[in-house]
Amino acid sequence: MKDIIFDLIDSEKKRQSEGLELIPSENYVSADVLAAMGSILTNKYSEGYPSFEGIPGWDEKDIAEKILPNYRYYGGQANIDRIERLAIDRACKLFHADHANVQPHSGAQANTAVYYAWLEPGDTVLGMSLPAGGHLTHGAPVTLSAHFYNFVGYGVTEDGDIDYDQMERLAMKYEPRIILVGYSAFMKLPDFDRVAKIRDKVAKKTGEEILLMADMAHVAGLIAGGVHPNPLDHGFDVMTTTTHKTLRGPRGGIILSKGNVASPLKKPEKTLANIPILIDRAVFPGTQGGPLEHVIAAKAVAFGEDLKPEFKEYAKNVVENAKTLAKELKKHGFKLQGNGTENHLILANVKESFGFDGKVYERALDMVGLTLNANAVASDKGGAFRPSGVRLGTPAITTRGLGKDEMITLALWMKKVADICKEAKTEENLDKYSADLETIRTEVRDLALKFPVPAI
Ligand code: DSN
């Protein structure tokens, strides 16, 4: 008998096909990425690494055919080594990195490994605070990162940009060992050069090396597509990212770095030049066991797709769609943090715009087939469970092929749903407006079905 799980997968296929995905951290993978992820590579154990050095002059065909040196703890690695090596090389090419560790199971694992590679317990990290748009793994009190390290948070200015002056003041005062630029709700292009100058100033004062780390999980695809600056081109030592957001790969993480690439067998001195080796050791055996080679294969396939010229067009369209959507929402009275967007993401303060909170709006939009998430805005008084805003973005709908006309329609639907929420005020009352919501639901479904989800 068919396992009920497969019925649920079919229901999820229907939900994805008939709705529009506006969560800015989600996307749709290609059939090839899906095939690699669902392959028999999941049967294999491969703790350790493939060749730890670059293979100068070797192209992808060489890697696929020649014997690679490796250090693994299991036999039978001939194919796995080549797959992982290709993932590493493609990632390095995409982001101009000297080294890539493609084994982290997630973005959180990637960040944890970088901290473990460079910090001692109690060391200070300067990162964006959570209410300003930072990420849980950047020192939120409930996380392991906050338990072991001392996080100091910088904020954003009125216009939604990083408060670089505050960052500099805090860096000079607390002398962090890592300065971290990264976020999950921020819509400006960061000034990486300015951050590098702040690092240099503090390093001059303390005489110590300070690691510059960028967590680019949200915008890695925009960097790969050439529409967002690359921190590794602007003095940063390390960049972490998930692979399933704008990169359109499988769920997972990677760590890219600049520096010497060499065997992770011998413990190197803790210097910035040795960061690639320190990171390899921190991922395995430091914080993870067996790598997920089926996922690494899918990462390699996705990176291959991201290196193609079509991906540049996709990245450009993601940003254009976000800008159009932001402009249309503003016309309808939505107040946006930063007054718009420079990337794929929009943060709308619905409480200030219309008087209801983000949770009511999230629920109402769910009822019409538009999926996004309630999110705190800077200096939010509503707390994590009743935030004042919603966060939305265009990576997934752009993959499906939606463009300018559809952004205008989308903003109009969002305004109609906001008008309903203004009257309903609470989630419980939304059922009273089910007929109005159903009319919009039908329109959303009709449009969504014209733009099929890839690989479904
Ligand atoms: N959960 C991700 C997001 O939605 O932004 C960040 O890890």
C-alpha cells in the first residue's frame, strides 16, 4: 500500500502549483537538481574530504576521469570524490573564492563551523542585531552561538541601511574577533569596503587579526548573477550561504573563503591565511560527521546552472520584479522599511500602514494562496509572535516566469486583502470574509497555473 506520505507530497505539489510563493528565502529547483538529490548517492558514507588542494590546469573532464588524492575514512569513494570536487570547483568559480567547503548541512551549520574555526569561547563577534534584520545564528540569546560567544549587535538607520558609524564605534569599543555582515531581512546593498576599513582600523589598534565574515544566504544568487557586490572581492575572508534560496539549489549550506588551501590533516596556526584549512577542520570532524553526498551532487548541479548566462538574466529579473512590486505596494499605501528595495526582499510595516499586525495579514494571504511570512520591522514593539510587518520577495515567482504585469496584479491583490484585514482585525474574524477572499483565491490560482512550477 502506498505510504500516506506520498499523498501528502501530492497535496504539497498542488499547493505549490496553485499558489504563489513570496517567502524571499524560498525558490524552486530544476528537474536535474531534484534528480541528483533523490539519487542513490544517499547510500554512501564519505567522512573526510576529496583532494584538498586545487588541481591546477584540470578541467571538469579531467576531474571526472583522473584518480584524485583524498583523505576519507571509508572506501569506495571514486565517484563521490569527483562529485564533491566538482561542487567545490564550481562554487569557487561562482564566488571568486580560493576554497569552498560544500559539506555544511545548512546555513546554521556553516556559521557554526566558521565560529568554531576562528573563535575561542567568550570571544566577541560584532553582527547585525536580530530586530534590525540579523539572523538567529548571529547571536540570538536562544542559540548555541550566544551560549559560547559574546555577540554585540549593530542596527540600521532610519532609511534602513546598516548604521556604519555605530558599527565603527562598537568595533573600536568591543574589539571583536569577527565582524559579521549578514541578515535575513535587509534590502540595501552593503558597503563591504567601508566594513573592511573598520576592520583595518580596529586591527591596527589591537594588533590582532580580525576575521571579516559575510553571511550572504539571502543574496548569494544575486552575487553569482552579478547584480550584488561580492564580499570576497572587497576584502572579506569568508562568506557563508545556504544553497536553496536565490542560488536555486538543494537545501544546504557552503562556506567560501580566501587563503591558503592545503591538507586539513595537520592543525594549522590560527591565522587568516590559514582560514580555508581551519574551516575544513571545523566542519569535519569539528561539527559534522558524514556529508550528504546526494545533496552535494545537487549543489554541484545547481552551481553548474548558476554559472550559465541565463542565470544572470534571472538574477537581474529578481531585482527588477522586487523593485516594481515595492513601487506598486507603495502606491497602495504600504509603508516599506528603507522605502523600497535594492535586492530581492521587501519588508512592509502593515501595522503602521493599516493598523493590523503581520500575523493577521500572513493568515489572510495564505487563504488566497499568497505565501509570505510575518516579520519584525526595526524597533518592533510587537515581539516575535505579533510582529508589525511582513517580509516578501521575488526569487521564487521570478523562477516561474512572472514579470512586471504580474507584479502590478500582485500588489493589487495584496491591497484588496489588506482592506479585508482592516475590517476583520483578527485571524478569527477572517472566516466572515471567506466569500471575498475566495474571489481573490480563484484569481491567484488562475494566474499561478499559467506559470508552472519547474520539475513538478
Ligand atoms: N530561515 C531563513 C529565512 O527565511 O530567512 C534564514 O535562515
